[in-house]
Amino acid sequence: MTTLEAVRPRSGSHEAGLTASVLLAVAALIVTVISLCATAIGGVRQPLIALAFGVFIGVGAFLRLRLPGDREVWPVATAGALAYSVLPWFGGVKAEHAAYQAVTVTAVAMVLGMIPHVIASRLPALDLMSRQILSVALAAFLFRPLWVYAEGQSFPAWQISLIMVAVCILALLADAVMASVVRAAKTRAPFLRTLGDELQAGLGLNSAVAATAVMISMTSSAMAYWSLPVFALQMVLVQVAFKRYAMIRSTYRQTIRALSRVTEVGGYTETGHARRVCDISLAVGREMGMAETDLLNLEYAALMHDIGQLSLDDPIPGGATVVAAPYQQRQIAEKGADVIVQTGVLDEVARIVRHIPDPYRRPQEAADLSVPLGSRIIRAVNAFDDLVGGSLEGSRRYEALERLRLGMVYDFDPKVVETLSRIVERNTSFAM
């Protein structure tokens, strides 16, 4: 197993992420079983309405969507489930279903919608359906009692609408919190940073989900069953737009990964060097609390940090820039940054690459905080991989880490080196 594989979150972080997912699954299972039993005892109220929303949710579960950042979402299903949870009237008739029935319909419909994917061995993440059920349960058990109270107090329609909006937003926030807990456990990233990334990543789509859920609930009184296909089409179009965006991002990333291998094919760097530096840098960046947008720039910069080597007349032996003269390191960084700038959209990536040769601080001077954190991370990780490469020997890793620690006085950011040391030492057993 290579150094790259050694730093992937497979040991404690993997177990922590799995534990968090299992706990959510157990909580969702308990809520679902209780709801199923309550529904079986009390019977299904207004079964045709329940069936209509069940079909809506089931189709939404089938039309799942994967967003950048390895996020899988069910926007159509979520909108339908929330709409059913906060439904006050339907076709001029009061919605009489209890909160537990909303959970039952959601759980059964989602399971049925997933069957084609299960048959095709495309299983969703363990925590995904659990989060959906728990967030819908929160919305239902909050709104149904509030709706009974509001009706008894003769609240005007606009106040009821505000309650619906607040409940839907709260349910989506709860989903973001649960997703952040699982992601933070898996990646060892700070929870608050992960939560911020989840909220930012889901802002646009969750806004559409909440708005659609409320609109279905508000218009169902007059439009009845017609409200479901009308707003389902709207939500599907939103999902298609986000899917196209995700595909563009994926293609862009694959293109950059392919370009990063030019130096390997040309014999300027070792095979897998850019990929290893990228993966280790991302692990360090996550643990240091970098935002997701910054991590994306870090990924691109790490992949292309050696592209400037193509300007050298004679390749550096082994492509190890750690042994190159300072002027060569500067030349490689400057040429690489100039190439990246030509894309017109990766200015921050170019800035990171340009500052990689800059030491953490110079003699008799304070630390240079103008050097981007991404540059400091890549500088240390690149030196580590230059010294270790794809070696399986644990002694080489320890020697490389010791050399980096000795360079913390001037060359390397101490916080970066210590974070890198924790990551490598934590996963040593997987590389030996």
C-alpha cells in the first residue's frame, strides 16, 4: 500500500464516521418502527392523499442527485415529504393525518423508490435515508400539534404560512447538522467548519426544497392533486440544473487530474506524485479546518504544483524539488503559475502555486502570513512525498517527518508539519 493510501481516512476516522452513521440509522429505525406501529393501530387517515404524496416521495427517491463534495441528495422526495408533514388542507378538506403517519408514508415511499437502485447495486449512503426520516419526523411532530393549536385559535393564513416556512427551514437545518456530524467524524474536520460547508453547499437547493414544500402545502387546498405534478415538475427542473452543474464540476476536475499527469508521462516526476501530494494535502487541509471552497483550490494547486517543471531544460532527478536549488524551485513555481493564470478562472490556484517556494519565515523575520495556507501545506507535503514517494518502509516516513520538523524553524509551517505528522502516524499500520 502506498503513502497515498496510508493517509486516506480508513482507520479511526472511518470507524468514527461509520459509528455516527449507525447511530443515525438506529434513531431513524426506532422512529420508523414506532410510526409504523402507530399507523397500523390507528389506521391510515385519508389514504388517497397519503398515496398521492407517497408516489411523489417515491419518485423523488428514485430521482436522486449527487452534488460536488460527494453529497447525495433527494430534493424532490424531501420537498414532497416536508409538504405532507406541514399540510393543513387538501382539496378544501382538513388534513387529518397525524405526525407518525407522515413518517410512515415517507419511510415506505423512500424504501420503494430505492428498490431499483438497490437492484442495480447503487446503494445510498448509510446516513442519507436516516437523515431524511429524522428531519421529516421533526417537521411533522412540530407542525401537526402547532396546526391543531393554530386552527383552534383561528390564526390567519399568513401566520400559518410563516409557521410552515419556519418548520421546513428548521427540518432542513437539522438535516445539515446531522450531515455535518457524519462528515466531520469521517474527515476529522472541525464540526463548525463542516457545518458551514454543508449550509453553504445546500443553500440554493434547500431554499428551492423549502419553497416547493410550502407552495405545495399552501396550494393543495385549492388545487388538490394537481398541485403535486405541477410542483414536482418545477422541482425536477431545478434538480436537472443542479445535476448539470455537478457534471461540469466533475468534468473540470477530471480534466485537471489528467493534465497533472503530463509531468509524469514526460519523466519529470515520479508516477503518482501529484495524486499523492493532492490527497495528503487535502487530508491536512481538512484537519486544519479549511473551508470547502479553499479545499477545492488546494486540490487543483496540489495537482498542478509541478507543471512548471516542463520549462526545465534538464529534469530534476526523480522530480524531487526538495533537493532543487532555490532558484529552480522559484522558476518552477512561477512558470506553473503563469500557465494556470492563462485559464482565466483559477487565479487563486495560481497564487497558491506561485507562493509554494516561499519559506514559512526568513532569518531575523517574523512568519510571513501573506503566504497562503494552501502554499504552506503543499510545500510541506511535497517535501514529504519527495523524500518518501511510494515507499512502503515506515522508517522512511519517520525520517522524512523528522527532516520536516528540523525545517520548522524557517522552511515549513509548524502547524502544517504537526498536522501532517498526526495524519501519517495515525495511519501507519495501513502502509506497512
